[in-house]
Amino acid sequence: MRLKLVPDDTNIDFFKHAKATFGASCVAMVLSLVVWLMLGLNFGIDFRGGTTIRTEGTAQVDVAAYRAAIEPLELGDVVISEVFDPSFGDDRNVAMVRIQAQEGQESVASDTVAAVEAALSEVDPSITFPSVESVGPKVSGELINTALLAVGAALAAMLFYIWLRFEWQFAVGAVGALVHDILLTIGIFSLFQIRFDVATIAALLTVLGYSINDTVVIFDRLRENLIKWKQRELRDVMNLSVNETLSRTVMTSGTTLLALIALLVLGGDVIRGFVFAITWGVIVGTYSSVFVAKNIVLFLGVKRDWSKPDKTDGNQFANIDS
Amino acid sequence: MLQIPTWKRIFIWAVVACGLILALPNAFYSRVEQANDARAAIEQSGATAALEEQAAGWPDFLPSGLVNLGLDLRGGAHLLAEVQVEDVYASRMDGIWPELRDALRDARDEVGTIRRVDEGGDQLIVALSDPAGLPRAMEIARGLARPVSTISGVGAQDLSVEGRDGQLIVQLSPEEQSATDDRTIRQSLEIIRRRVDEVGTREPTIQRQGEDRILIQVPGIGSAEELKALIGTTAQLTFNPVISRGGDPDAATSSRQVVYPLLDEPETYYTLERTPVVSGEDLVDAQPSFDQNGRPAVTFRFNPTGARAFGDYTAENIGSPFAIVLDEEVISAPVIQSHIPGGSGIITGNFTVEESTQLAVLLRAGALPAELTFLEERTIGPELGQDSIEAGQIACLVAFVAVLVFMALSYGLFGIFANIALLLNVALLFGLLSLIGATLTLPGIAGIVLTIGMAVDANVLVFERIREELKTARGPSRAISQGYERALSAIVDANITTFIIAAILFTLGSGPVRGFAVTLGLGIITSVFTAIFVTRLLIVTWFDRRRPKTIEV
């Protein structure tokens, strides 16, 4: 008695609707870009500087009253949002207050925080402040640069590694799929205005790692099959490879998603954004491995005459047990 | 074909056993923590019965390394401070001035009369009455320069001297500036460490970050504000001669004078001589105490140099006031009643008991050489951290059970092998984290959960491959060995790419993100190890015993 998500010997033609799927991916990427440019991202204080205060009280969060209390302090842009979590009871009401970086202050002004806390305490005497975080504009500027650098470095490293282990067409295909994943993740963060901070970048990189992992497994099989089936159409060999690895793709995505969904639901609100980014990325990444990466490789074409005489070449790590 | 040499079997089980033993303390977190604290306390201040008992809570022969909990899990304060290293340049210039003045005065015939015209910045500018004497003055100033005392600055002098429009401009050379910066940061680190240690908290992190920044993380402290009050004060104590007293903040008539407000009456200003008689660097001790009227005060004692300078000055200036200045505010300005020879004294002011205690701590730890600017501060309440741990634990557990059930349903017996490997994998991961003393953060917990999900990947790859091989290969034994062999290149490539990402995250990330990168990276290592060695050993051992004609994966 076995649970089988994918039947044996599938023979799905993944290119049957290639135009539709690849087209949909392209449209989704363009839409993501448009949304990103139009709505922008809801940057956390890591990237724009400022202060966030987490409040917790027994009374219902009254955003308008909070706003009215903070208004007289003239702190510029103040965002107040209520936080919901299934684990909170009725008497636990949590909100996040974000205050922009104050003009002309490099370092963080503690009296500003104290003033806000005092004002909010008047609205709800039971209120406590479980966390207060401030980031100065100087650091946030550097964090943006570091984040861009990290994503760039990850893409470059992947391009190089895949090129080293496979062929350049594979490298371009894999990185194309990665760009797809990044754009779609940024798109959804922009669309729903989910807070985008340093942890999101970490999530984005993890997604890159997962997506490339998936792509590499398919490419590895493709490389093997290309040697095995020298005469078959590239398109057929690709379909064969994806079908052969389909069960594994679904199993691994399945276990990973199981774990992630457990964390998403039960892991608490503090890391929900982070976990959401990874969960979404795993879904998109799995899709892109199957429908984006190899389409690019097909488009670019592959040198079929693998002049490497030995098929274990590029497989040097295989002999650990001999 | 399916043989694994005995030494290899022993080695694999030995690694697993090591990992399990190293991970063991984490299962009894609070007990081990108490025992460790008790042992540290015995080491420091001798044993008591209660401490002995606590220390015995965890046996000596077992490892006691724990995974450190990050600030976001334990609660506490985090500060990123930038040291204003330039502050020190000005005081260096002030230090050089008397020497330069004397040297130039000795050569008065050649350079004419001199006057210091700068405002105490990082340049020392001296105007000469006779511009023709500039070359000679520059020569004299250069004669005062000393070689820079660092390896990188070999051959360089510590002063750079220029002449412009009849003015002599002296400043620190770039080599000396970087050497000074380095000293300033290290001094600041040391003083911050001493101040934080004075309040006695567990495992504070105080480390240099980049060129001129210091990261301070103190678990268990109430708020970043408290921490800032403790370390942010420069606590620069000086005793300066008083020139006059008044209400005008701009009363200074020359660059050699400064005007500071009185601490308790901000409208009252004292005009003081910039160069102090004695400074806090000469203090050897400071204790909170009470004055003759029973008000909180701080008593202090100078070292011999400070005591002599203080004694000489009080002997010469009986009847005139001098000011006790702390961080550019006058605490009090008593009139010198008599010669004070012993080098000890008392600071009185409108202190509360806490304030006098705090001041004594600050004075004892020494003054910060430069001011700190805080670029980032975070306070995390202990309850929030506790909530996160609990939520993380539940999520881990649920993820675990879900994956275990899923694997068992999909692969039967082989799935159970993979599940054993998965359990060992998480144990090994905790063992490794404890061994290197890594810090577990909230994203780190997410990393573990992600590892639980992804760790089965290598096994899935192998099992799927075995399934395929079963269709074509001759016999189950061959299918198993082929399955492992052929799946390996995919496993290696897939994990190396993820590992590269973890490495990039580790290099460029900081704090919680770094904690995530560590668990992700180590998780890859342990999962590959358990998947290709441990499950294989399990399968081969099972296969040897049963010798099944057919296998079902």
C-alpha cells in the first residue's frame, strides 16, 4: 500500500502548451514588474530607516485612536497596522506602529520613542511594548546595497557553477528561471504590500537555492539522457527527463511545503512574512524548473555532440564508495 | 556490490553517536544552563552548597555545550554604535600644543611670536608674526613627529605639517589617523565590555563590526534605552580651573576657554580653561558613598601622577573655585578650602542613590575615548522571544510528524529508513550547532524546519532512482547500488548550489539572517551525510540480514 502522488511511467508532454505556460510566465513577470513600479514595495525599517514599535494590550486595537494620539507629535509618516494570529486570544491585541526616520537625525532619537509610548499608553493603559526597533538612515542605506549585492552575487555564482558543471545554455536557462522566481516573489510582495525587509531578502535567496536545486536535478537527468539518446529530438529527451524526475519533484516539493505550511500556520506572526516568501517561492520555483528553465534551454539549443568520451565525466564525485 | 567495509560502518555510527551526545544537552536546556552558570559562579567566587547542587544537575562527563539562543528568542537589547573616531584627533592636537608652543618659543628669534588660532578641531593652526620664519617653524614641528607605531604604517611619521599664508598647520598624518582610529575602537570595545560586565549579564556579545562600528547585544536587559544609558555616556571626568561664572553661553573670549552649563541649573554657565588640571584617566577608584549631610555622593582616588597634579594645583589656588566636569557639564564648582594632598576626594551634587552608583560604575570603568552614535537599536521583550520559541517548537513538531508520515506512506520500509535518517539529521544538526557554539535565531528555527522538509530530498532522489533501476536492473541488490551511484551527481550538484547560497547569506547577512544561513548550511551537510551514508548503511544492513528476492520501494 503506497501513497503515489505521481503514477508510474508518466508521459506528459510538457511542451504541449509551451506557448501558454511560457507566455503566462512572461506575462506574470511583466505584471510583477508593473505592479512593483506602480505600487512600490512596503519596505520595512531595515531599508528605509525609522522605528517600529510592537504594542500589545488587552483592549481592542483602535487604529484611529492610536493615530490620533500620535498625530500631535508630528512625526511625519506613521503607519499603524493590527497584527492577527490564531494563537492570540481575545485579550491579546497586537499592533505594529512604524514611524519614519526623522529629518536630520542620523542616530535614533530615544525621546521620540518615549513620546510615542507615552501617547499610546494614554489610549490603552494596559499597553506594553514587547519590541522596539530603530534603524538609522545610514545603516538602512547600507543594508539596501548589501541586499542587492547578495542577490547579484547569488545569481552570478549560480550562473558560474551551472556553466562549470553543465553547458552555458543550461546556465542561462537556470538563471532565467531564477530571475522569474525573484520577480514573481517581489511582485506578490508588492501587490499585497507585505513588509519587505532584510529577512525577505534572506527568504528570496533561500528560494533561489531551492529553485536551482530543483532545476539542477532535471538538468542532471537531461544531461544523462542526452548521452543515452543521441538521436532523439531535444524536445523529446527533455520531456522524458522531466517525466522521469517528476515523481521526485512532486515528493520533495510536497515534503518541503508540508513543513513550510506547518510553520506558516503555527510559527507565529513574527516570521510569517519570511515563511510566506519561502513558501510562495517554493511553489513558483518548482513551476519554473519544469516550465521555464528548460524552455530557455530548448530555445537556445544544446550542442548534441557531447565530445566527452566518458559518461561518468562531470560525475567525478560518484565514486565515493569504490 | 552492497558491501560496506567494517571500518566505514564503525566510522558512520561513531559520527552519529558523537552528534547525538553533543546534541543531548539541548534536550535538557534549562537544567544544563543552570549547571553551567553554577560552575562558572564556583570558578569565580568559590563554591556554596546551593551552587554545588545546581552544578551537579548535569553530570561532568557529558558535554555541556548548548545552542545559544539569539536575542530574538531570549529577549534583550541590540545596539549598533558608530565610534566618532575623529573626536580623538582634537585631543591629540591639544596634547601636542604645549610641546610645540615651547619648542617654537625657544626659537622666537627665527619665527617671531606665535598664536594658536584654531578652535580645537583636528588641525592645530598656529599664526606666526613673521611669515619668513615659516620654513623654520615647519622644521621644528616636523622634529616633534614620531614614527607611527604600527606594522602597516612603517616609515611614516605621526604628524603632517604644512605651511600656508604664514600659518603653520599641524595635523595627524593619514597613517597615524588610521592607527589612532584602530586604538580608539579597541579602547572603546574594552571599556564597553567592562561596563557591561559590571552589571553582570549572561553572554553579552560585544564585537567590532567593520571599520568604526561596535555591535552590542545583551540578552536579558530590559531595553535598549537602559543599555544606552550604561554604555553611551562617555563619562569624561575632568577638573578644570574656573575663570568666571555667569548666564551667557557665549562667554568664551579665546579658543583656550570653554563654557559649560551647570548640571542642576542649566541657566548658569561656567567659563573654564580648556586644559584640565586632572582628568578621569588618572582615577584609580570610584565608589558610591554619602557626604557629611548624608546625601549620595561619589568618592574617588587618583593615581600618584593625578594626586601630585591635583595636590600642587590646590596648594597654589586656595580660595579660588575649580569645576568638576562630567561630559561637558559642570557637576559642581567648589572653592578650594585647603591643600588636598592625598589624591582622594568626593563629588557631591543632587544625586539619587542610583545615580551615584551609576556614576561610580562609569568612572571606574574609565571614560570612552570618543563619543558613540547609535545607528540601530532593537529591544525584544522576553515574552515575545518565549512566544516565538513555543510557536517554533510546535511548528517543528508538526512539520516533523507530517513529513515522517508522508515518507512512510510513500516509500514503506525505505521511507522508515529515511525517517530514521531524518531524526538523526536533526540531532546531528543540533550537535554541530552546539559544538561550534552557534546562535539559534527565529529565522534559524525556520531554517531547521526548511531542512526537515528538504533533507528528505536526497533520499527521495535515491529511492526514485532505485525504483527506476528495479525496472531494468538484474536483482534488487544491483538496483540499490545503481540507484545510489546514479543519483549521486544530482544530489551533489543540487546541494552544492544551495550551500553556495547559504555561504553568500552568511557572508553578507548579519544577526538573525546569519543565524538562518548557519542552520541552512549545516543542515545541508548533515542531510547529505545522513542520506548517503546513514540510510545506505541501514538499507545494506537490512538487506544483508533478510536477503529478499524482491524489494518494493
